[in-house]
Amino acid sequence: EAGVVQSPRYKIIEKKQPVAFWCNPISGHNTLYWYLQNLGQGPELLIRYENEEAVDDSQLPKDRFSAERLKGVDSTLKIQPAELGDSAVYLCASSYGTSGRGAYEQYFGPGTRLTVT
Amino acid sequence: AQSVTQPDIHITVSEGASLELRCNYSYGATPYLFWYVQSPGQGLQLLLKYFSGDTLVQGIKGFEAEFKRSQSSFNLRKPSVHWSDAAEYFCAVGARGGGFKTIFGAGTRLFVKA
């Protein structure tokens, strides 16, 4: 079974430029998460999707961040424009089910390391 | 709101020695509890989970954790550490009920010396 796929693995951009990250969850997993992980910290939730619906985006900085999950499968997270403070690892995770214990067992992708110069 | 504290930023253990990583949580009810491991440049991998029942849970790679309600703790243990266990370990708590939010601790980096 293929795991969670993310691309690109690394991205270096100049500030004020746009950037996009892509995630393909494990087949059959209808819940998808985007996390931000700063150096030396644990992941922090940006947005959670149940199928194609964003059910928790309270921590997403909506002035510059956007996300979509068309057709309830893969997802894209975008930053426009990027700022120096956005340098971090962006992790995607998925889980089976939208409720109960299965919703908590998250499988993570390798992440995208973003460097903003 | 729930929170997770991992008191040790880093720990160094000799290969073959035992390991205990500490985790304390704050939550109004019995939470769901997890330990994840992250190797450099990789995503997080679930080591073990506690939902209910037996408070001593077994995980992958020879790890175990014990839920102690009275101490609000969920410490991770391994009887004999291997060099390949060097990584970052994250404790996480999931709120039961609405929201399905998982909160992660700041992590403990494990160094293994020969």
C-alpha cells in the first residue's frame, strides 16, 4: 500500500513569491490534514478536510494561505505571497474515517521543507 | 483545551540501555494518546496508541507506553535501545468527541551513543 505522497520535497523561493504544495493521501482515506512544523516543534494543524469539505480551518492564515481538495482525494496548499516566517516543513497526513478512533490514526507524508529567502 | 508537555528537549542513551521518554497531558476527560517517531527528513510514524482498556500498550519496534491517569502521563519506554532508534519522538493527545483535534508535544530528540 502506498503511503501519503507529497511534492515537492524541498522548495526555495524568494519572499513575496507564491508557492504550492501537493498531497495525495492513502487510498480510501477520506480525512486529510495539513500541518505546519517549525524547527524544534511538533506539528500544528492548519486545516482538516473530511472528503472535500474543510471542517477545521481555524488555524489557517487565510490572508495568504489557501487550500483545496477537489473531488475529495488529493489536495493543494498554497501560500501567496510567502513571507520569511513561512519557512518550515509542511506535512500532509490522512486517516480513515471521519469519526471515531480511525479518525485519529494519522499517516504522515514526508513533508515539504520550504525555505523563504 | 488540551495540551501536551514533553519535559525533555533531548535525551542521550547508550546503545543497549533502557529508555523512558516522558509525556504529560492536560485534558478534562480521558483522552486518546499517541506516540509518533520522526526520523530526519521524514514524516511522523505512529508507534503506538491508547484509546481505552489496558493501560500498558505495546507498539512497533519494541516500544511500549503506560497510561497513568493519576499522573496525567503517557511515558514511552523501551528496554534496550538500538542505534537506529535515534530520532525525534512526539507525544500527542486527541480530544474525544467533536472536533477530532490532535495536539502534539514539542518533541524529544533521542541521541544514541555507542
